[in-house]
Amino acid sequence: MGISKYISNVKTANHNHQVIYNYLSDFRNIAVFFNENTLNMISQQIPKASIENFESDSDSCSFTITSYGEAGLRITEREPTKTIKISGEGKIPFELFFWIQILPVSAYQSKIRLTLHANLNVMMKMVADKKLKDGLNQLADVLTKLPYQ
């Protein structure tokens, strides 16, 4: 097993970096997007598994992955208005660390870049490599379009 590093393309969001940071650094804000339809769409990307029972508080979220069990994400470090570091916990199929980096461009525009460090065995890397690369860029696109408040 070895750590694989995936970095999204840099994306531009038409929002203030402080507003984006405040929103993304609290999992309760993201929970409203994890409705049944979204969970079904995510589940279609995971072979022989589905995601259910999404719950969150400000620092963490948890969910059930059929075939694996209870899993979750936890914010492990916040560097105000710049970086949010997240780690996986529970029965996720591999160890992961995830960073959201936010940089101001102007008062109402910011750059977002995502970095994923995943501890994948050779077989899992062969199966998931392209999906992780593509998924990270898709997630970065989604983060530029959220209705930050």
C-alpha cells in the first residue's frame, strides 16, 4: 500500500474567500445537499455499495456504506480563511486525508483547489485511480457553485 496524491484543477468561485471558508468549515452547511437523490447518485459510483444515513455536526459527518459499515469524515485542522483539512474515519475502504485550499483573488472571487491523499493498495489504485481524479475535479466544480451565504 502506498499514498497516492490527487490534486484538482484550480477552480474559480464568485464568492469571498472568508464566506467560502466559513461555509465549508462547518459540515452542517453541507448536510442539506446530502438528500436521498444525492446519496443515490454517489452510490452509483461505488461498486456493490450504497450510502445511507448521512448525519453531521460542525466538525464531522457520518454515514453508512453497505458492505463496509459506518464511515465518516472529520475536520482535523482549520487554518482560518485558507485551508480545511479532513480525514476519513470508521470503515472506509482506505485511509484518506483531504484538503480544501481557498485563496482570495478579489473581494468577490476566490480560487479553490482540492488535494486528496489516499492510502491505496495496488488493486484499488488500478480500479479507482481515474474515478478519484475525475471525482476530485467534479467536486471542485460543485464547490464553486454552492450557494454560499
